Amino acid sequence: MTALRPEVTPPPPTGPSGSAGPPTAARAPARTEAARPPHGPERSAGPVVTELRLSSFASHRGAVFPVGPVTLFTGPGGSGKSSALRAYEALARLGAGDPLDEVFPDPEGCVPEGAAADAQGRRGFRIGCTADGPAGPVRLDVAVQAEPALRIVGERLTGGGETLLTTALRDPGRSMVQAAWHTAGVVPVTRAPLPDDRLGTALLPLRVAGRTEGQLRVLAAAEQMVVALRSVFACQPRPQRMRAPVPAGDGGLRRGCDNFAAVLERTHTQCAQRHARLVAAARAGCAGPVTALGVERLIDGSLRATVGRGGGRATPAGRLGDGELRYLAFALVLLAGPGVLEVDAAGEVPSAMQTLTVLADGLDRDLDGGQLRELLSLAVSIGAAGHLRLVGTVTEPGATGARETPGVAVVDLEP
């Protein structure tokens, strides 16, 4: 995208020719190889994102990606697999109410390369998604201006064949957009200004009274989208940080899994069944015998994780290789669930009605083929209950093993 129109006009472009700005070389469409989970048809406990749209974002133009229970993006360098996850996480953070400048610290890097500015000197990008749930498929499309100033200049929420919310930048001199949402009462549409640095959909539950049938449809669609987006945990384990002792406490597992030992202590004491499954996963993915996973309390009160080797022997987990530590971190994430992770899930929604989506860029980094297959099988098994989904990126060698795992969908990207 180059010239940003005041409003987002869905459906998004189906190819580069539908995007604003100069023409670019058409990209080959992504190929998706999907397998139905062996446990039966796909299901989810709560609203989930089922489609990611990158109408104009980084290296993507007119890209539409289906998102299933376990979806992996693969492709050579420069194909845009990491930027696809970056867009997904950005939507999740906007849905959680984060301000635009925190979500996009480098907005110019999100603008497609070579995109020229319009007559007003504006350049930007467009992203969107579809969330499925009780309200049916609900679409969200967002246009963001990156230059000369970062702001949301257009947003559209649609569902049931109706436009439920639109926002548009009317006065570039004000930090506001004009919003209009469906009412279907005496007044068919309600109009009000909204800030241009927040997602309007996330603000609707605070602005819509819910007195008319139309307002209730708007609320149902907005809440479904927000719950689907907020229930996301982006995970990037950092083995070097995992090796260091950590303070005791019951904080949630952080993005980098730095506090792995503290969370391991929680699972050991609070959920014997999940901890037993974690030990079984460690046995399958770590070198040498593994009989237990535990925590050692040091003299200063800090904690470090240990690996039981049998015969009463235990060694610090910090002696494991980077691949083994990353493997254990992902296994813990998949088994622990939102109650143990540092995730801003929708607190007003019961956990039984939520589905957590784990984002893992570089899932197979430092892992061997067997470790990756074990993690994917674990994700498919746990996801069969409808409470967990995994969306990640893998290298082309990693994708080979992923294709052999029933229940995993592989999206092949080309530069």
C-alpha cells in the first residue's frame, strides 16, 4: 500500500494489482498443505482467528492465509514467514488495547519496499484477520499510516453480511478518526470520534450501550474479535536466560521463558498430571535418561531447574544444550495453558470458553527433527480439546518433518 484511503474497504485486494501504489511483481500464492487432526473435526472452546490477511505489509501484497489448530509458515529467506507472525502479534496487541506506537516501534519497516508516498506524503500498510465463534465469521481490516505520522486511518469490522463499524480519518490535524457503528434503532448509525492510536473495535464494548438488536450484534462481533486476539502468547525461549537462577514466585511464564524454573516449580506442586506429561516429553526429547524434572532452591532463595537422571542423581538443567532448553520451554508452554503463562487473556471470559494461541517464530531453531515432531504431536494432541492452537514458522528442513505429522498445516511461502 502506498496511498492510504480514509477508510478500509473490504474485501482486501486479492493481489498486488488491487493495492494502492505502484505496481509490483506478482508473488506466487502460498501453498497450504493441511491435514485434519486425527482426533476428529476441528473445534475450539472459544473464538479463534481463522484467517490472516496481509493486504499490504512488509513483503506481502494481497496475501490471505488460513489459520488452523497447528499452522506453520515456511519458505526461504525473504519469503515473509516472520513478518506474517509479526502482523498476527500486532493485531493481538491492538486487540488487547495497546497503543499504536508500542505495537509498531518501527512502522516504516512494515511498509512494502518500494511503496511510493501519495500526494500528501503518506505511506502505510494494511492488515486484517477473521475470527470465528458464536457470532459467526467476523472480519477486521485495519489501515495504518506509517509516514509522516503513525496513526490508524481506517478500520472496518464486518459480520453477517453487514458493516458493523467503520472509522476514517477526516481531519489530519486532529488525533482522532470518525467512527460509525451499526445501531438499527431509531438512528440507524451512531457516529463518534475515537482516538487514532487505538483499535476502535477494542473500544466498542465501552462505547456501545447494547439497547437495540443492532447494537447487540455490534457488541457480539467486537467482543468475539477481541477475545480471539487477546488470547495469544508469543513465545521466544532464550536458553542463556533460562540457565540463570531466578527468584521464587508465581509469576506467569514470560515470553523469553527466563523464569522457567519458577514456573516449573508451580507445575510440579499444583498440577501433577501436567507435570508428568512434561517429564514424559523431556524423556522423549532430551539426550540421556530423564526420570524427573525438578527445582533446586539455592542458598540465596533463588531457584534453578534440575533434570533427574535416575538413582537419585539430578543435574542442573542449565547444562542442557540450547536445543534441549528450547524444546523444554515449548513443551511447558503447550502443557501449561493460559493460567501459567504471562498472557493478557480476556479475564471476563471463563477459561473453559477460551482458546489460547501460541505464536512461535523460529519454532525449529536449534531443534533436531525428532524434537520438532514431538512438539508438533504434543500440540496436535492438546489442541484436540479445543483450548490450544499453535502458529509458528519453521525452516524448510523443519517443514519436511512437519508435513509428516498428522494434524499440521504447512503454508509454503515464496519470495
